[in-house]
Amino acid sequence: MLVETVLEKTPSWRYTDTNDERDLRIDFLRGLVMFVLVVIHIEIFSIYNFAAWERIGVVSGAEGFVILSGYVIGLVSRKRIQDKGWKVAVWKLYERAARLWQVNVIVILAIAGLSLLPKLDLTSIMTFTDRGAGTTYNLFPGAGTPFETTLALALLLRIGPHQLQILGVYVCLLIVAPAVLYLVSVQRTKLVLALSWIVYFYNNLSHVMPTGAQFENGFPVLTWQLLFVHGLVIGYHRRTVWEFMWGRSGRLVFLAALVIFLGFLFWAQNTPNQFIPSYARLSLIPAQTYEGVYARFMQKNTLGLLRLLDYASMLIVLYAVLTACWTPIRKALGWFFIPLGQASLYVFILHVPVVALVSRFLPFGFSVDPPHLWINTMGHTLALAALWLMVRYQVWFRWIPR
């Protein structure tokens, strides 16, 4: 067994599992997700895009944000229920949901207010452009809209920057999390997972938008609950899952995940995306075939089945690699990714003004030729460094959720 062999030969590299609330491997993965989100949301092409732009598989940062958030909720809530009881655990979840909704509304209203200032261009966070179709959508009401109308739309999350939309999904999922936790705690985990899949398939057929919120256009909550629920279940049953993965059956799951991951890695290199330079992609799969499969099974908003399979296999492989080679990986990259992961919500909220600022000086562009590529890389690097430094020195930690 590959992973077992590595662990035996390099025991000092292996992650030491302390069985507490903090799993640094998860923090590392969440930091990686934040990295991808920042790079993608600042719409310039740099060397980071060669890895972040669906290049290691047909995946994005949003899926990781939701499933890992669910994992943490499951892990923390179980301990909280055991130590302090259900009342405290449920209250904490609702308190967090209310706090995140409040922050979301404040950000929306702040952007709407700042947009009234002369010569302040906030197009990058007030509109969404479908680069493939070349269509731009306004995400805020037009000039002259009465304040009470803007306020009402903000309170219902029916306006707002697309970079922040996944937060609205998270708020809704936190509200239903106590019910999911209860069923899992009374050993109805299989029922929970079955219901989650039923709702997922139902919504991909009916396209219901129960909240009417703007975020449902990109992240329909009845579809994206699938990731959150599975993450919560895994977090709640962390020890059981861990023991399974390091048993014989778990080894077979890892091998299968590795093969699937490598298959999707190869697939992703054949993307017909014209924004990716020709020298950085293969052409072994016809563009028509790629686009047809992608449209049917790999769409992001509907969480296509192959996209889900890709993400699941990637998480299993990455988690296993982090476990086996934790010491060198942490020394090389942990200093950057772990702090971002431990303050992922903080980073996610603050990356919106960072996107607006960088886009002001480096407007949209996908040129892959020097000097543009290196200028854009510097722009991405400065944005990531700024967010890391803000975490490092705990800027506004008192007011912004982490």
C-alpha cells in the first residue's frame, strides 16, 4: 500500500492526530481554498491561474468552502453538545448565522453607499460577467433607486457582490444545521444522507429557489446543501471515518480515489478554455466532447455528478498526502495556508474590498504574455500577502467573524 509504505519509511513526517477540535490538515485545506478563491475572483491571469483555474481537476474553491465549513460545524458541534448541551450548541449555530447575515448586509450596503462617490469604480464587485457568453449582469439596483428599496433588497440578500454570494448559502445551511445534527446524533445518519441526495436530485430537475435570494442563481441552496450535509456528517463522525480510512477498506477507497483523481487531472489538462494558453493544455480530447460532458455532468452551479466525484477524490488524496507528508509540507507552505484557513471566513469577507482595489489598478485581462503575466502575478501576490498580513496582525478581528 502506497500511503502505508510512505508512513512506515518516514514516521517523523506523519501528522500526529491529537483528536481535538483543531485539525491542522483541515486548516491547511481551507487556506488552499481561500487562495483559489482570491486568485479566481481577481480576474487577471497570472502564474497562479495555471493551478487555480480548474487545472488540477474540474473543481473550484466554492465547493471546498462549503464542505469544509460543514466538516468544522460537525466536529465542533459534537463536542459542544457533549460538554455544554444542546441548548448552547443550537444557540451558537443560530448566533453565527445571524452574525454572518449581518456582516453580509453591512458589506452590501457599504458597497451601495460607496458607489455613489464620484470617480470610484466598483464595477468588479457590482456586476458579474459571464466571460464565455460575454454577458454582464448588474448585481445592484441602478442609480436613483430609493434607499428603502435598496435596504429591503439587501436584507433579503437579493443584491450583493458575486464574490460574497456563497456566504448567503452558508447562512441558510447554518439555520438547518441543528436538525441535521439531531438526526445524526440519534443514529439516523443514513436517513440524513439519503434525504440530502433526494433533495439534490429533485432540485436539479425542478430548479427551485426557496429563498428568492440572488445567491441562488449561482449556488442554489437545495443543491449545495449536499456538500454541507456530507461535510457535517464526516466532521461529526470524525473518529469513525478516520479509523475506516486507515483500515483495509479505506485503503481500497484511497486507491480508487487516486485513480479517479489522476483521471480527472488528465481530463482537466484538455480544457478548450481559450483563456488558457495553448502551450499549457492538451488537445487529446476533442473540444466538442469536453464541452458536452462538462455541460451535462460538470457544471458548477448544479454540482454535476462528475464534478462531485472529482472533488471527493481530490479531498481524499490531498488529506492522505497531508497526513503522510505533514512535516515537510507544513514547513514549506503551512506558514501561509494554515493562518488563512484558521481565519477563512475573515479572509473571505475581506477579499471583497481587496478584489475591488486590485481591479481598480489592474483591470480585467487574460493576457499571458510578458510583461502582463508578471504584472498580474505581482497583483495577485500583493493581494494574497495583504490578506495574510491582516490575519497575522489580527486587523479588525474584534468585528469580523473568523
